[in-house]
Amino acid sequence: MKRLLLAALLALTANVAGAQEVTLRAVTSFAEKTQFSKNFERFIDRVNETGKGQVKINYIGGPRAMPPFEVGNAVRTKVVDIANVTGAFYTNLMPEADGLKLIGKPMGEQRKNGTWAYINELHNQKLNSQFLARQFHNVPFHIYLNKKPEKMDFTGLKIRVTPVYKDIVEALGGTAITTPPGEVYTALERGVVDGYGWPVTGIFDLGWEKVTKFRLEPAFYAVEVNVLVNLDVWKGLTEAQRKVLNDAALWLEALDVENDAQVKSERDRQTKAGIQPIDFGPAESKKFVDKANEVGWQSVIKRAPESGAKLRSLAGN
Ligand code: 173
């Protein structure tokens, strides 16, 4: 009888716990409604729809609410519960995050071959967070310029960077100046920089086409914008709540199929806006990509010898 009562009581508390809706506070490290926040915003809508009564995401917003380079630490310390942020913005806390741009395999594959699991482990340890999803693996970066170099060489050029581009810009003799995205327009307008690194998509969101003359070929690396959940929050969720988030994360990663068409249309749009490609031909382009990969990995491995090397072996490049 006692046992029965206890079982009934346990079932009841489980039900009560299950019925409790949790609210997660979310931020994004990119401006609201722009290219690299849009899919996260769709993810939020999806969670709020599919998770009714279980999980609710309260979207606080973007860089107006929190400086982009502080978002990683805010998830780590539970100032926010969930965030949309590129690893490039938290390499200070986790140098391995700089290696994610060098892993361009589809997430379906990364989840199967142990890459996701290892990246998640690193996030658990160093960022006190669950690596819920990664977006945009099939969108590459470019260097955009307002001065046309004679050859594949940045000597004399000041180029706006984040950790994504710093090593390759410096390897080619350029001066790297780090700024968050929100300062790029003004830096270009005032001639503080002669160019900037950015993905192939998204330059129209903040009007950069008005202050951009050239796009350097080739494209390189792979964009990574991640959804992170504070690990204590994650562990405190019920299995059903975690399932809502995981299912929505897989749905979010699947949106990457839309990217190829978007890349094509943005390249066309750049041409129409008068942005000219600079192309030194296939041999120079290959040299550039090889160099970018090599300096990228070296930089990660120098700061994180063991885990950096392990990431590189998982990436297989
Ligand atoms: O250039 C940047 O600010 C940057 O590092 C980045 C990373 C991912 C997507 C867009 C920009």
C-alpha cells in the first residue's frame, strides 16, 4: 500500500513537473532580422509552436541588447539561456571555436561521424553550454575590398577582421583591424579600413553595398553560426523539453538546403550593385585557399595543441 502510494505520488510530481512550461531568454549576436539571425528567429517560432506548454523562448534581441563579442560569455554564465552566435565571437574562451570554420561537412554527417559529439564536449567543458545546432556550413566567406591589389597580396591594406579572417589577412601582409559587424559601415565610409571579411551573403542587410567596390575571389572557409544553450539550464530541462529543442535544432540545420540558392542570388545581386569580382585565376585561388586552411589550423593548434589536432583529424583536411 505504502509503495503504491509512493508510486502514485511520484507519478503525480512527474506530471506536475512535466506540465511546467520553462521560459528561455534568447539573444543573437547578429542584428535582428538580418541574414545570420533570420533562421534562428524561425527556430524560435518553431519552438514556441511545437513546444507549447513545455518550452517557450523569449527573444530579447541582437547587438542592441548585448555586444556580439560578449554573447558566448553570457551563455556560459547564464546571463542568457540560449544564443545564436558564431564561434568567431568566443575564441577568447574557446580557441577551438576558431576551427569550426574549417569544418564544412554537412551537419548530418558531423552528427554521425563523432564531430558534433566532440564539438559538443568542448562546448560543455569550456563554454558551459550544449552545442544545440550549427547553421550555414555551406556558405563561404570572402574578402571585400575598396582598393584593387595588383596581385594576391594585402601589403598596405587595412582590413576589418574577426578571428575568422585575421590569420589569412596577416599571412598575406595586410593589417588586421578587429571590429564587430555593427562598426563595418562606418569604418568603410571613413576609410579607416580598405576592406573587410564577411560571408558571401548578407552584405545588403546593413547597406554595405554602398561602400563596397570589389569582392576578392575565391570564396573560402565555411560559415558557422551556432545555437548554444547554457549547460545548467539544459540539464535542468525534462526529456520532453530537450526533445522539443533537439527536434527544432535538426529542423534548423535542415534549412541549410536553402543556402545554395541564396548564395547564387546574392552574388547576382552584388554584380547588379556594381561590386566587381577580383580574380587572379585558378592557380592563385588554389594557393589562397590552401594558405587560408593552413594558417587557420596552425593558429588553432598553436592555442589548443591537442584538441585542435583532434578537430583537424575529424575535419579530414
Ligand atoms: O565577419 C564576422 O563578423 C564574422 O566573423 C561572421 C561569422 C559568421 C557569420 C557572419 C559573420
